[in-house]
Amino acid sequence: MRQVSLREFRTRGSKALGNVPQGETVLLAGQQGPAFFLVPVLGDVALEDRELRRAMARASLWQYARLAEQYPITDEEIDQEIDAVRTARLARQKNRKS
């Protein structure tokens, strides 16, 4: 996922997205951090939905870390947290089915 500043996006529009590969989700970030996602609609919708949810989780964790004064949080730490939540969710679902 690429990140583009809101300022650049507002002033340069499509040129700001010129280096983004087709089909990739873009995170628009302002001075206060992540603000919006640009999500392409093409190809496998399920895959795009998963990427969108992962991007939203990353933004939420980034904001949480900022509010908890643990900023900056690394991408690796965010991915570890997302994976831990997914693992716990799958374990709960498995236990419910048993």
C-alpha cells in the first residue's frame, strides 16, 4: 500500500497517484496521520476487501498508538498485532464450532 499526502493529492490529483501500481490501495495522510483510503474497484472483490480491512486496521492501530503515546509504531508491530487478532478470532470461531 502506498501513502500519499493529502496536500499532494489535493494539489496534483491524478499526478500524485502516477507512481502507484494499478489496483493498489492508497493511504492518504495529513499532518495528523492517516485520513482516507483510495480503494480501486477491479479484479477480485474478496481480495480487495481483505486489503481494505487490513488497511483500516493499520490506520486504527496507528491512531491508537499515537493516543497512547507509543508513537511511532512500526509497520512490523502493526502487522504482528493484526496477525495476533486474526489468530485469536479464528481460535474463538473454532471453539464455537466444537
